[in-house]
Amino acid sequence: MASLRLSHSLRRLWALDKFSYSLRVFIALAGSLALCWAQGWMQALIPLVLGVIASALAETDDSWQGRLAALLVTLACFSAAAYTVELLFPYPWLFVAALALSSFALTMLGALGERYATLGSATLILAIYSMIGVEQRGGSNGLGLQPLLLVAGAAWYGSLSVIWNALFAHQPVQHSLARLFRELGHYLKLKAALFEPLRQLDVEQRRLALAQQNGRVVAALNAAKEVILHRVGNERPSAKVSHYLKLYFLAQDLHERASSSHYPYNELAEAFFHSDVLFRCQRLLRLHGEACQRLAQAIELRQPFEYRELCSQALDDLHASLAHLRLQSNPAWRHLLRSLGALAGNLASLDRLLSDASNPDALAEEQDSSLLDREPHSLKEVAERLRLQLTPTSLLFRHALRLPIALAAGYGVLHWIHPAQGYWILLTTVFVCQPNYGATRLKLVQRIAGTVLGLVLGWALFDLFPSPLVQAFIAVAAGVAFFATRSSRYTLATAAITLLVLFCFNQVGDGYGLIVPRLIDTLIGSLIAGLAVFLILPDWQGRRLNRMLANTLSCNSTYLRQIIQQYASGKRDDLAYRLARRNAHNADAALSTTLGNMLMEPGHFRKEADIGFRFLVLSHTLLSYLSGLGAHRDESLPAEAQSRLLERAGLLADSLDGIASSLAEDRPVAIHSDAEEQFASELEQMPEDLDDRQRLVQTQLALICRQLGPLRTLAAHLRKGDETSER
């Protein structure tokens, strides 16, 4: 029994997302330490450890072949950076010019994609590590041993990463899919809260929480797609990858169904306050959310997923409740019952999709299983992407200009006041200086708090554990803790890396002597980063809110046009449709992120935040109505109604484009449109004998049309607010 419990605990530990990453770091740090101890060569410890850290920071997901190629490029960049520092260190003016130019170029690599941005950032960090090493030994001694040790540490960790990925190639796919289904499960539970039959329910607040969670689902979808794409490439996927690919497409379908809406929830709650039908909907959605989270656990633990009969029973209970309401023949409920019927049909489809997850290999292959690869594949594409970003309107370009100025200022400060361990100022600046004010402000507070915590802990642990061997173990543990927490708990991660630095330096010198300089340098570097983001081409989120809103509406319009094409030609989950759907959700998530950043900015710059959040609720509601229309696109329309309805849907898309272009070009937005009001009234007038398929599409189009008026009003108010602030 005990062995079974131990086996289950080990399986759960292995399934943790950060465990394999942390284990690789532990092996790399412990191996470096053991080598230095065994050879009596402790002077090599710090550059080896710093090389390991830089290599781990540069790591991105890929197949083992891709990771090997990335490692070779990384080592070439690291070598160039380390030896350049050694050669130019004695010449301050040349050094600061090279530092500014290289930091600009390395930051601009972000235009080519996330992995290039990660490589550029890690290379800059390794260059500063090299500066710290040169300062430690009192100056450059030509092409010495230290750059070689830095690159050797990086190569040691990189080799471990390649071997690990060759042995456990599918582990990142499992982790990304598990995260995706876990976020979907939470989304479904939040969606269930909308069905609570309470009068005066704060639907807007719950929709806002749902929109913010949708951003996390979209991020998980994008991450899972990239991980799977690295395993597929241009080749036919293997049986194992095909299994995961089907689960990914299943998650996309679940997301579209889950984000669908078929009627305003407060009207349903008012009409069916004395019925249990909304409780039935709520219970079924909660069970679907729990099923998604159990599926996530099954993927992580590599166990079979069993879909429980409890969901099917809950669906039967919902149908029974609907049948009871229909028997009452209340004329006031007639149109609402049809919407509830469409909702029940959507929930039944969700139920079927989740039951299919028990055996995804039995699912039919997608007609179009291609995934969009956003990375450049030629020098022409590289040049084009860089050209598009070389403009002051680009957030990346602004950050790429801001960071070199901040680093040059830090270099000037350390030469002016000659602080001990002065190059930690530059390292702090690189970590704290983020592309926008909100993220920089958060990072600044976390960096200072984590450094203080780490220094206090280090001071205490020096006295408690004077043994060098114990201190070496603490350093390794701190390094593992840094990589386990750096993306989720940055304050703890900063405390951990501070401990690592203190104890590593104590192995070769005086760790106590580093405590005060580390604190002072952190404060100076954080101050420089904060001032740089505040004063140098600041990216105030409110100033680009118009463009963000315009992009959201434009993407929704494109999604609507793709849905129209599907109704005309038949359902097909091709790349164009999936891309339009994903872009609409990406825009919705980007708006949510922008507004979150906006709340951390000074008061004057976030005065339009309230309008922005109201717009987010409306645009997410619009997206949910579009998703409802897209979820039923497999139902063909009667021939006599198809062309008329699709033509009107095209007019709705034109209206969305019109509002979007007015926002983007800062033109006046008409608050009221007689044509849209008349259009909505026509769509809502449906005879009793209308075909159910036509009724469903017409109802969804009417709901979409009714969103245009509030969107126009908010857009007009936003523009008036901008004009007032300019005056």
C-alpha cells in the first residue's frame, strides 16, 4: 500500500509543469559545483553557474533537433557577447557605445518572435554577467579563461536540455494541453455563474471576470499550438502527436461552444425565476468544467480519462425541465424557450465533445489540420518584420530605444560614484525595465522586496550554516527555487537568486561584503529603470486604447464574415476560419491585458479605464454571440432565407468595420443608427411557423445587432474624453 502511495506521489511530482525544468537546473548546478569541489578549482564556480543560468533563461520549447540548433546559435551569441566585453572593457566610450547598440539590436530580435526575444534577452544578461566577472578580477586580461567558462556553463545546461528533450519529447505537449483544459474548466465554471437565477444579478461584473479568464484560455491555446507545431513542422504527425493534435482541436471546439451565448441572461433569470431550468444549466456547466479539469489531470498523469455518467444525467434532467416548461404553454415564454432550446443543444454538443475526449484517437481526422507558423522562414521575412517595427509607434521599438539609454545611464552612474560591485546596477535595470509602465512598476517593487528578503535570509543563513559544503547545497537549492518561481512569484524568485549569488561568492571570497553593495545597486538600477519607462517614450496604455478597441471590433468583423462563408458553403474547420476565430479571441485577450496594465498607471493616464472595461464587457458579449452563431454553422439554412440572412450578416460586419475605422482614425462615431435599429427590429419579428434553423440564426444576428448601439455610444464617449483631455 505504501509503495502504491509512493508511486502515485512520484507520478504526480513528475506531472508538475516546473518539475523537469527544475530537475535539469539542479543537475546542471550540482554538477558544476561537484566538478569545482573535486578539482579544487572554486574560482571557476561563479562563471560556470552564471553560464548555466543564462542558458536556462535562453531555453525555449522545441523538438530535440530544433533545440540542438538553437543551442548552437545561443552558444555563438554568448561567445560573441562575452569576448566583446573582454576586448572593449578597457575603453569606456567604445564599451558604452557597443553596449547601447547591442542592447538595441538584441531587443529588436523580439520582432521575429518569442524565441528570438528570449535569446536576445539572455545574451544581454550573459554580457552583463561577463562584466561582473571582469570587475571581480579587477579588469580585463585579454581573451582570458572567463568567457570560455561562461560558455562552457551554458553548453553544459544546453546539452542536458537537448538530451532531456530527446528522451521526453512529449512531456511539454502534455503540460501545455493540461494547462489548456484546466483553464477551460475554470472558464466553464465562471460561465455557469451567469445562469444563477437571481433578480438584479450583476451580470456585467461576472462577464468582466469571464472576459479576463477568456484571456488566460486564449494564452493557453496559443501556447499549446506552438508546442504542438514544434513537433509537427511540415511533416505528417506521428501517432502520438496526432493524438495530442486531436485533443487540441477538441479544445478549440469546446472553447467556441463554451464562449457561446444565446440570449441575455438577466432576461432569462427574470422570466424563469420560479423554475429550476437555469439551475439545471448551471449545474451541467459546472460538471463540464469539472470534467475539463479531470481531463487535464488525466493528460498530466498519462491516465485514461473517463467521462462520468453524472453529466449525461444532468443533461437529461435539463431536457426534462424544458419539456415541463413547454407543457405549460405560456405565450410570454415562447421565444425564450426557443433560445433555451438552442442553449440546451449547445450544452448537449459540449457533452458529446467531452465524451469524445475519452478516446480522441477514434475521432475523424480534421479536414484541414494545418497550424499557422508565425515565425519567419527567410531573410526576406526577417527584413520585412524588422522594417515594420522600426517606427516610433511600435511598442517594441520604443522599448528597444529606452533600454540602451537606461543601460548607458547606469554605466555612467557606476563610473561617476564607483560603487562596489557596480555592474549589478545594469543587471537590475535589464530585469526591471519592461515594455510598459505597469509591468515595470510591478517588477520594480518585486525586485526590491525580493532582494531585501534574500539579503536578510542570506545574512541569517551565513551565521546558522558556516560550513562551506552546506552553503553550497543552499546555493544549488536557491538556484532551483529561482527557476521554479520566476514566472509566477517573482519576489520569491528574486530572493532565491540573491541567495544563490551570496553563497556562490562566499565559496570564493566574502559573501558578507556583497550584502550592502547588492542592496544599493538594486535600488539604483530599479530607479534608473523606473525613470526610463516614465520619461523616455512612455507607452501609456490609455493613448492607444482607441486602436485596441478598433482592432477588437475589426477582428470580430472578420470572424463574422468567416462564419457567413461557413453557412453559405457548409461547415469546415479550415485554417482561415480557425485563424479568424483565434484572432478575435486574441484581440479580446489583448484588450483585457491592456486594461489591466492601464490600472497600474498614474491617475491622469487611466481616466478612460472605466469606459475601457465597459467596452471589454460589450465586446466579449458580442464575441459570445458570434461564437453562438459559429457553433451552429453545421445547420444549413432554408434556401429562400439563406441569401437574405447572410446579406444582412454582411451589413452587420460592415457596421463593425465602420466603428473600428472611426476609432482607429480618430473620426467622430455616430451614437445612433436608424438603419441598425430598423434592422434589429426586423430580425426580432419572427412568425411562429418560422423554421427553427432560420430562427436560431436570426436570433443570433439580432443579438449582435443590439450590441452595436452601446458600442457606438461608448466609442463616442471615449472620443469626447480624448478631446477634453487634449484641451
